[in-house]
Amino acid sequence: MPFYEYVAVDLEKGCRICVKGFELRRPIDRPALENCLLCKQPVKKKITRVNTPKITKPLSVSDAKKAGFTVLEKRDEGVYERQ
């Protein structure tokens, strides 16, 4: 489940939580939150960074084997064999 960040629409009417902004973990298929859970004031979803894995080097054959992948090597035209 992804994390979503929300902040109060009107910063003067919100509580101390929604004025600063808060994170909420929700399933993707649920609609966006419309009101703060504490003060019931309207909130909006913030656009935030996306967390992606960082791969610093290309995966080697041994890394692929350790991860459980089957590594094939091309022998002839259209013929592959396991390594």
C-alpha cells in the first residue's frame, strides 16, 4: 500500500496535524481522503516524491541466479541453453 500526503485546504481553520501535513497509508483502490481525521476540515492530497529502488550497477549473471532467475545462453540461431 502506498503512502499519501495530505495538507489542510485552509491553513487557518485546520488543526495542528493537518496544517503541517500528514501521511496516510491507504490502498490504491480507495478514494482520496476529503476531510482531516481529527478536525473534519477539508484536506487535499499533496504531490510528493516517488520512492524507486536505486540500482547502482547492472545485475550480473551471479546476481540473477541468487535472485532465483533462470539464466539462458544463446548457442545457435533460436537455441538457448541453461548456464
